[in-house]
Amino acid sequence: MVRLLEQIQSTRLARWRKLADEIVARSEALASLSLDDLRKRGLELQWQAKSGYDLRRMLPDAFALIREAARRTLKMEHYPVQIMGAIAIFEGGLAEMQTGEGKTLTALMPAYLRALTGRGSHIVTVNDYLAERDADQMRPAFALGGLSVGCILNPLSTDERRVQYACEVTYGTAKELGFDFLRDRLRIDAANSGSGGEAVVQRGHYFALVDEADSVLIDDARTPLIIATEEPDRPSRLALFEWCAQICKSLALTTDFEYDPHKREVTLTDHGCRHVLLRPKPPLVAGIESEHVYRQIERALTARLAFIRDRDYVIHEGEVVIVDESTGRMMEGRKWQQGLHQAIEAKEEIEITARTLAAAQVTVQRFFRQYAYVGGMTGTASAVRRETRRTYRMPVTVIPTHKPCIREGLPARVFATWDAKAAAVVEEIEAMLAHGRSVLVGTPSIDASERLSRVLTARAHPHQVLNARFLKEEASIVSQAGRPNRITIATNMAGRGTDIILEPEVRLAGGLHVIATEIHSSARIDRQLVGRSARQGDPGSFRFFVSLEDELLRCLKPGQLEKIQARAAAHGPGELPAEFMKVFHRAQRTLERLNARHRKMLLKHEDQRFKSHRRLGLDPFLELIDDQS
């Protein structure tokens, strides 16, 4: 089967390479045209597309025109491999293109061709920063090709959003597009019920081009998009949250409750239930039935054990704000459901907000199935090729690089403790700076980035920190990260979409060196970090530093970590043999399998719910059965 797939891909790439060469030739023939003549060609293509011409037959001319438009306006030309990626996306596939291969420019071609129909192309990015950056950068090329460009950002009003969606090409995040879809469903429902309502902002779902597709379609697929309404506050509910947050401190693991770190699930034992039942309760809590109290105690324990401040969330302006693990960014406006968010607020002893009830909901999988055509691109798709084909019917094609990659991977180093690891990381940084190189240090969380920052400060090493607290400084920090002797500590914010431009001295010294201070729950996130170095033929290197105190190993079953630590004790408190890396890779594969299983179950449940709602004549996006007890 593997050999058959390789043959299919090889045949496909050969066909696309031939077509790419033809497109380059047609594009070069357009170089003699004036700007007015080029615009007229664009209008002719629009007329053909809107008249029902086969887009596949129009592809060579459309791609050639937008390539020439990019050359004139952006001073950039598509390489044949970028054109091959564009063809893959147009045909409904997922193009795996290595970091630094110019995916933003590649997206021009399929988005342009689909948008010629007048039905709109949506280019989906992983964050607002990239959406705005890419829209501004690509707008001149689209404009010369005869198309307008919009961008959906968080502060926009309803009317402003409607204007942006009316453009032929619209950039935005899956979150913004998905929530606008749900709000439109609510508007339609209000109009159908005779209670008025505004006009919808979106004009249909024709084509979505998903950048960093594995992050958007796979990683974000675990959490549905929900528009919620606040439930009226009840004093007894607030009192219960506060009481449970205090009581759970006195409960003991194993005796009173069991905890599964893989699933982030807590279950009270019979002994724990008796413990809770016999504890004196304030008057407002005493009247609540025991089963409900037990469930809330379990949520309070989950909040305490499974959700860590400055890793899973931050306290921002007095509120709990979720942090996206795969991107390292704050997800403002999002809340955990079923009382978990309030349990975390009670744990942090800040104002407890009202619980929310789902008014409209859609999963990422279901939302992108609304589109007639979907294509995508990313640097890390091979690992999830089966899932993307099964869920989205998107085959993965690995696109060759324009220049050979000369990234050097140095042997990973394993340590018994975090302190020993941090000391080794500092030594590695000092060695790289001695050669005039720049260093990017990847950390898994805000807390980890700031902890390492304190170590560097103590050693008098100037550095920059990029995490969710420094969102406004992101562009400035990234723009300086490729300078000589520059140290940048970053969370996953510096992963996807970040292009670190090297200064000539750094390139001559060996390029950017990436230090990964932990292994993530997904190998794809690790690959994204490593991919910040050695882009577009530049030199670069990377190395992993891990310790037995790392977050990844907390997912091991009870007793496993203790056995590993006992083996490590024979080697002393410092560096351990390389064979211990197997422990981290096994833990990572276990988490990847669990997360894939969870996504599969979520999709199965969603499909069943969707079908049953349709049979009953209900709107599956709006008429929800909410279990928030």
C-alpha cells in the first residue's frame, strides 16, 4: 500500500511539474503587457469564470496572470514548486510544503482562481496577526488581478464584517469565520421566527484555503466553537464553587479520588464521597443535592490538577483567559463549559463569572464541511494524512523544496532535573553567541518561558521574551530575532507562520540555532519549532533539551515515572544517557493516539447528533441539548 501511494504521488508530482513549467512560460509571455492590458486580462478571466467556464481549463492562464501580478507588485515570483503546491490545493488536496517555502505566496494562485467566480475565497490563518499581515502583503497582487481583499479581525463591527466578506478574497481565522457563521444562523433563525434581526454578514461558503491546515483542522478540532448566553446568577451556585475550591484541598489522591492525567478526568471514590458528605456546609450549599455537589467537587479537583496557570490559561485584567496549546496565544472570549471555567476562577480566588449556556455550536470539522471546496497547506501534514483524508477527504501531497534543506540536527540531551537542563541550555546559548549566531529558545508555556528568562537574567544575558503577554511586541521581536548574538525565548507563538530573517553575518556564522527545551504533546508542534531554522536554503541547526521533570511525562500512568526516576538515579543528578529519549517519544506517541481517538469520537458523536436533529426537523447548530449540571 505504501509503495502504491508513493507511485501515485510520484505520478501526480510529475504531471504538476509539467503544468508548472507551462504556467511559468505563459507568465513570462505576459511580461511585455502594460498594467492596463494585464487588468483587462483579469476582467476577461472573471467573465469566463462567472459564465461557467471550467476552472480546470482556466487554471494555466489564471495562475500565469497572478504570477505576473505578484512579480510586478510584490517583486516576488512563484517557483515551480510553489505552483505545484498551488495546483494541489486547487484540486482539493493538502500540500505539505516545508517551512520557509513561501506558502503565503503559494496561496495567491488557488485563491485567485476560485475567487474569479465571484463566490468568494476564504483564506484561513491560525491567528489575527497572520491574517492581517498576509492580507496587507498580498492585496496589491490581487488588486492587479482585478480582485478585492478583505480581512476579518476581532474588533470589527457587524457592518464592517459584511463589507470584508463582500470582497472576492477574505482573510481570517477559523474562529472568526466560524463564529460569524453561527451568528448568521442566529440572525436567520430570528428572521424566520418573525422577531426581525440583522442581515447576515457572510455570503456563502464556496472555497476555503486553510493555512497551517493541520493546526486548524486537526489540533483545533478537539474544541467546538460555541456562542453562549449567560445563565442568571444564583447565590447558591457561587457559594458551591467557592466551597468546593476549598474542600478539594483536603482530599487525597487514591484515597478520596482517582485521577487520569491522559483524559484529565477525576472520579471521587466512595471514601471521598463520604468525606465530602460529612463536611460541614454553609447554608447556601447545604440545600444542594449530594450528586450535584460530588460533580462540582470533581470539577474543582480537575481545575486544580489538570489546568495549570500560565500554561493552560493566564489571569489577564482580572479574568481567566484560555491559552491555545498549539499556538501559545490567548483565546479571549472563549470559556470552558460545564462549570469548569468557574471552578478555575474559584481556584484562583477571582470574581466568578456567570455560567454560560450554548446558544449555537459547531465543530471545526462540521464548519469546513459547509464549503463546496476546501484545500490546505502546512509544513507538517504527513503524520495526519489518514485523518485529513478520512475527515475532510483531503489527500496529502509532499511538495519538493526549491533549495536543498541544510538544517543540522544535533543529538538530543536528557537531564534528571530541570535545573541541570537549564544550566546546559545556557551553556549552549553561550557557545552559539561566541560564534556570532542568533538563538531561538522554544518553551512549552508562558511559565516555562519566564522561568528560563530569569535564569538568563541572572547570568546577565540580554534577551527577548515572546509569549501571550507580549502580543503587541510580536512583530518587533520577530523582526530582530535574526540579528547577531540575539537570544529570543518564545512559546509556540514563534512556531507557525513566523519567518525569522537572518542578517548576513548570522548566515555566515552558521545561521539560527533553535533550542527546544521540551518535547510537546504532538511531534508536529516540535517540527514547526525546528522549522524556524535553515529556511529557504539558509544554514541552521537545532537541538532538544529535556528532563525527567518535564510536563510531557506527567501523562504517564501512576508509578511509571517513579520507575524511570529510579533508573536515572544510578546516573546521578546531571545528564542522562541518550537512551532515555525513548521515554519521551513513547509518551508523545501515547498522547497523539489519545488525542486522535478523542477527535474521532467527537466527530462520530457530532455526525450522530447532526443526523438525529435533521430527522426531528431541528437546527443542529442552534437547537442544542445542554447538560451543564
